[in-house]
Amino acid sequence: MPLDLPLADEQPVERSDAARNREALLVAAQRLVDQCGVDSVTMDAVAQEAGVGKGTVFRRFESREGLMAAVLDRSETAWQGAVIGGPPPLGPGAEPMERLLAFGHTRLRLNLTHGALIRAADRSGARSFAAVSFAAMHVRYLLTQLGVTGDIPLLATALMAPLEVVILEQQAGREHIPVERIEAAWDDLVRRVVNG
Amino acid sequence: MPLDLPLADEQPVERSDAARNREALLVAAQRLVDQCGVDSVTMDAVAQEAGVGKGTVFRRFESREGLMAAVLDRSETAWQGAVIGGPPPLGPGAEPMERLLAFGHTRLRLNLTHGALIRAADRSGARSFAAVSFAAMHVRYLLTQLGVTGDIPLLATALMAPLEVVILEQQAGREHIPVERIEAAWDDLVRRVVNG
DNA sequence: GGTGCAAACGGACCGCGGTCCGCTTCTATT
DNA sequence: AATAGAAGCGGACCGCGGTCCGTTTGCACC
């Protein structure tokens, strides 16, 4: 009678070898990324480094995009933690405007640092639902706190759009605009939107 | 004495067969794109459709990205013409604010319509210098006309960022936000930035 | 320990973008 | 018309992401 106990939140439970491989793959991928740069990491290389077959990599992570997203998740989670419960001005405790500016600055730097990884984790152009919506929620919340009226969700998007990797790499990379100036311009944008 | 005449603007002049092939390839690519959608157009297919070898495609257009950019160029050029010399409110003759709003609306629709093509023409994330800078120049010009003060180039970027394909496809596609609402939100953003 | 079977594994295989290089064609010059 | 050599051509070939399927492994129950 192979009956699984009818626990409410039935999630299939990963087999032990599967879990071991997942971890090995993440470690391998992380190492290769650090070593050779995102763009020259191949799926075969990751598989070999982890000592598993290529099929296993795709079974675990669906696609290259998925694997990179998993690697990215580490730092992204840390940042989200800092936003939710870290020290001010990014975390709670500071004035909403201060928090919003801190949000922008840290997000900007992060997107610039992890640009290649983010792009690799997000080839389709649509950032993973979770990642995007977390930031969106936060900005909406802060805008509300600031007493902004209007279409808050779309205003939030408008504020975050200039922080997208595509834009930042155009500015910092192609046009050689210093980061401080980009930050300052974003601050200005925020003030105009909030006060306007 | 194989001396080329020392004309000032010496550009090598394309050989006749090369020119013929370029045209054939563009036509073939255009047809295949219209027929099957950008994403399922392969370089081999384009080569075959145009009746040339694969190598020729890459010789002419460098890469898939380059070919798609060339295809895209047709409609893009038309739009640029309308901005520079078309009828108001998009073209000259209307008030700057009116022109700016018209700019945003047409750009928004265009980016939504040609989203797949634009993404294919621009895999790297950095839109071709020419395309981006034309729009940027125009917005900067209008902002100046409107008497906006501050970091005009970066304010212009901030206004155009929410019109990027990545953002629009997230909103219209994943979040099912109606285009009219996106337009309205952009108008609001513009007013805040201009008045703020 | 044995047994049944779902889950996981791995590597051969495929299609596509992109390169390479020996062969062909155009054109300038006589 | 003949000629030379640069420009163009084409298709075999490569590496990578992704799939498929026959084989192996872990686990629950006996």
C-alpha cells in the first residue's frame, strides 16, 4: 500500500542524490562564474566540474537561464533581507524618502556589478516574477508612505526602469557616465516624481 | 597602375553581385519574419530562401543580430522621418509638450508591436547607438524647449526608460495592463518631471 | 535482505549561430 | 579579348544549449 500520508502541504521531497547533485552544481557553477566570467561558462563545463552528466544539469535547473538565476539568487536574497530587515537607511527605521534613495543606490550598484549574471539569468527580458515584484512592492509601499497620489504601481515601475541593467550598461559602459552622476540624476527624478 | 581616384569620401563601393545578394537577403528575411515570426527564423532558412550560401548571409550582415537590425531599420527609419518632418503633433509645428507626449505614445506602440524584432536585433542589451541616440537627442531637445533645468541627458534617459521593450512586455504581457493605462502613466510621469 | 517502481542519471544526439577556407566571379586595366 | 587579383561565395565544420531515452539508483514496503 504505497500510500503517501495525506499531509496538506505535500511537496514531493527531493531524493537524496538529487539534492546532493543540486548543491554540487550550484557550487560548481558559482566557482566557474567567479573564475571565468559568466559568459564563458558552458553547461558542459558546469556538468563536468560537478562530476555529473549534462542531462542532470538540465533536469535540475531547466535551462542555462535557470541555473544562472539560481546562482544569482544567493546575493539577491541577501539584498532583499537587507531591505526588509537590515539597518537603516536601506532597512526599516529611516524616513521613507531616505529609504527610497538608499533603495535606488544599492539597486543601481548591484545591477551594475551583477549585470552580466542578471542578463544571463534573464535572457528572455522578463526578470523572474519574484525578483521584480519584490522590488516593485517595496517601492510602491514607500511611495504610498510618502503620500504620493496617482497610479502608484506604474509610477513605481517608472522609477525602477532607469535602474534596469540595459539602461545602466548603456550609460556607464557606452557613454562613460560616472556612477555618482547617475545616482544624482535618479535622486532628482525621485524628487520630481514625489513632489510633482 | 591600379590607382583609385583620390576622392575624398572613399567608400569601397559594393560589387554588383554583393548588392544583389544583400537585397535578396533583406527581402527573404522580411518575408520569413512576417510569415513565421522572428523567433523561428533561422539563418539557414534565410540563406536558402534568398538562394545563397549561409556564409554569404554572415558576410553581409555579420550576425543574426545584424540581419534583424537591418530588417528593423525600415520601419524605424520611417518613424524617425515622421518625428523630424512629419505632421504634428509628432512632427514639428506642435507645442513641445504635445510633441513629447506624441513621441512617447508612438514609441510605446512601436516598441510593443516590434518587441520581438527589437529584442532580436539587440540581443546584447545595448540598442544600436544610432537608434538610441536619435530618440535621446529628440527628447533632450524637447525638454530644453520646455525650459526644464537639471541634468537634461539623464532626465531624458529616465523618461525613455519606461518605454523600453523589457519594461513594456512585462507590463502589457505578464501583468496584462492595458496600453491606455501605460500611456496615461507615462504622461503623468512626463508632467511631474517637467513641472517638478 | 529482497522487491517494485518512480525518480534520477548520463551521454549520444539534434538544431542553430557562427567560422573557415578553397573555389568562383566581378571588374579594372591593357 | 585577355588577364590578374581582389572581393565575394558556399557549404563543411565547430561549439553550445537543449532533448531523449535506455539504464541505474534510492526508497518504501515486505
